[in-house]
Amino acid sequence: MADLFDWLIDPSKRTFYGYWIPTFLIVLLWASLQWQQRKALFNSWFSRSYWWNPSAKQDYNLMIFNRLLFLTLGIAWFAFTIDIAQWMFAALKWFGEPAELAAPSSSLWILSVYTLVLFITDDFTRFWLHRIMHKYEWLWRLHQVHHSANSLNPFTTYRLHPLESLLYQLRASLVHGTCAGAAFFILGYQASSWELWGASAWVIVFNALGANLRHSNIPLRYGRFEKWLISPAQHQQHHGIGTMNTNFGSFLAIWDRLWGSWRKGEPHTRYPSEQHSLVKQLGMRRLTWKP
């Protein structure tokens, strides 16, 4: 049953309850710097029309639907991740002998390196899966559900076709299983990443610094740092009409720079204006939008 509410109690989720206070403080600071120009956006966070419009209702419906649908798959994904780790360990034996079994080390260096490798690998594979979802028509028919939002709020991150959710979970299991198997082969024990409250320290930091503003009406920009980290404004551009094929990155912006899809954040973004039924969206019918 906890999986049904993981969006609220899991620190790895952007909507974890512990992130809402720092997020609100970031929005307040952002608005106060140019109050006259930004107060309308700030005030909208207290309005029913922002959190309960037709597009937002679809966000909530899809979030609940997906959680109910995958409620019993948690153990299966865990078992699959272990299988991937074992396959990776066996595959590496073709290239040499594994390290002797050893007690887990508390070395800060090993902990830091494994955490960094896992983070970069996870972010890189997220970037490519996201990019591929835009490239191939049959995958776009799944991903267009996410892009059909007429307005963004932090819960839009869960606006996903169930099959897209499966693909991302498959990706996560492959990444974590592969890294775990390789680490066991090299070190002789199961390395662990740097975690806080059961979530990656990197994820905790990014989420606490306003990652859930990526799906919001707050165009927070990072200035020069946008060349390295994806800002909320950059991801909002990714949702915009005419700019959807930019800023595929999740956390790091370097992948978009390397593959020519980087775009700086802008203060205004044009979102799709047409409302499509969830039946049409989940049925993978081609959607068309007008700005």
C-alpha cells in the first residue's frame, strides 16, 4: 500500500512532502526579486484554478491509475534488478577473474566514486530514452501523453502512459543492476551509493533545490549554470510548442550540449491549448496541438 503514496513519502520522488517547504521558499525568493512582474505567478499557487483545472485533473487521474496498475510489481522489479546484476557479474567473467569476496568497505572514496558513476549513468540513460521517445513515432505515441498538458504543476511529472512508465522502470533496473554487478565483480562486495533517507544524495540535493518546479508555472532560470544543469525554465521550454525537441536532459545539461539539443531557459513558454480526452491519449492516437 505504501507504493500508492510513494509520491508523498519517498525522498527520491520530486513531490516528497519534505521538499515542499524549500520549494515554496525558492518560489517566494524568486518572486520577491521582481515582485510586480512575478506576483501573479506567485499568487496562482494559492488559487484553485491552478491546481484543479482540466489538465491538472488529468495529471492526478494518471498518477492514481498508474500506481494502482503497478501496485504489485515492486518485488518483481527488485528481483529483476538482482537478475541483471548477476548477469553482469557472469558476463564480466569472460574478461577476467572477479575480486575475492571481502567485507563491505566504508571507504569514503569508494562510496563517492560509486555514487557519482551511478548518478552519471542513470542521468545519461534517462537522456537517451527521453530523446528516443521523441524520435520514433510508436514511442512518441506513448510520450505525447506527458506533453499533452495544457499547464504544468509538480504532479505533471506523473502524467505518463503506463507503457512509458514500464520503459522507465526497465531502464532503472538495467542501470542499477548493471552497476551493482560490475561493482561486485571489481570490489568483491556490494558497493552502496551515498544515500540520505534511502535516496541518492544527488537526488536529494537536486529535489530540495526545486526540481519539482520543472513542471510548474515558475520559469526559474539558472543563468550561466544552465549549460551544466537543467533549470525549471529549460524543462518548461521542452514542453512548449515548437521547442519540444530541446532540453531532453533530466539533471545534467551536458548531454543536450553534446548532441545539439540544448536551449536556454526563457521567461515564457507556449503550451498546447487543445484538451484531449484520456481515452484518446491512452489509446495512442496521434495528437495535434495548436499554440
